[in-house]
Amino acid sequence: MAKIIENLAQIQVNIEQAKKRSNTEQQVHIIAVTKEVDVARTTEAIEAGLSHLGENRPEGLLAKREAIQQTASWHYIGSLQTRKVKQVIHEMDYLHSLDRLSLAEEIEKRAQHVVKCFIQVNISGEESKHGVTAEETIAFLHSLKEMTKIEVVGLMTMAPYTDDEELIRSVFRNLKKLQQEVVALKLPYAPCTELSMGMSNDYEIAVEEGATFVRIGTALVG
Ligand SMILES: *Cc1c(COP(=O)(O)O)cnc(C)c1O
């Protein structure tokens, strides 16, 4: 297994090059997705300088939080069952998978602080993917108006798993367009300045298209 610090150095170079190619200047935060690795490897990630960690199951999040003492920002990136909200909502700093009103209502009921949320959007329209459709996004956002515990910090998507770069790019570009529409609404509870997109296979394209959070597992800690 390669050292995380070396993987990270390479990924940082790739991200800088992607920003240059596209002439963009956004700050890109790397989320180390630790769902497939153990506590020791996660600790190595923190020691390499990674301060954002991502988990996609309640059990994984709880186990890592229990074992790891260092300060980090914890991102919950998987789909979240409504009945699991109370177990994990106070263990995360960001939720990347807000995708339905029933989930928002449960968060509103259980959370004791404002939760930073990304609305997950199924831009590609694949049936296997979670998320609201692009067409539903604005209406969904308005339905969150009365919720005092939800701040929509951004939008999140997953691109299709394919070699077709142009298809991947169009998914990211459409998420960015949608984000700009949301920003223009100037909703106090939805600044929506962030874009969570890009994984091991496609983070460079995502950065070119404006990602501010990339979620990287395999290429970084795998
Ligand atoms: C697993 C996962 C990732 C990271 O995937 P890699 O291909 O290993 O980089 C990113 N986002 C989500 C939502 C995931 O479930």
C-alpha cells in the first residue's frame, strides 16, 4: 500500500493542474473517504494533513469517531435512513445526501444544532442513483424554508461510472449551473456556495468544472 502522504501530494498536484487548465481559482477541499479502511489507515490520513474525512454508513462513522481522538471534520456521504438520523446526526459536520423531505423533517426534529447539508442531485438520471432530480431541486429547496436546523451549503452529485469523459463533464457542469440558480435565489438558509463532486476516477474533471469538495477514497487511502 502506498503512503497516504505520497498519494496526497500527487492528488494535490493534479488538482492544481486541473485548476490551471480551466482557469478557476476556487478552494478545493479533499475529503478522505475512509469507508473501506481501518482506524490505523484513517489516522495515517489525518497525520498526512487531511482534515476532512468521509464515511457512508452509520456504523463506520460511529466506530471511527469513537476510536479517533484527533480533530477532523466528518462528512456523511452515504444515503441515510430516516430511522438512523438520531444515532448519527450529532457525529457529523456535513451531510452530503439530503435527498427527501422526510429526511429533512427527521433532522429538524432530532438535531440540536444547525447541520450543514448538501442536497444530493441525481443529475445523470440513472435509476440506481439517489438524489432529487435537477427539475425537482428548486421546489425541494423551497420546502426546507421553515427548517431551522438545516443549512444548505451546497449541492452534491455522483457522475455515472463510465469512461465517457464528456458525459461525466456534462453532469458536473449541470450541477454547477443548478448551484448558480440556487445562489441567485439568495435564500437565507441556502447560501449554496459549495459543490461536492468528483471521486477517485473523475475528480480532475470535477475540479475543472468547479468542485469545492472532492470525495476521494481508493486513490488516496485505498
Ligand atoms: C465511496 C464513495 C466515494 C469515494 O469513491 P472512490 O472511487 O473510492 O474515490 C465518494 N463518494 C461517495 C458518495 C462514495 O460512496
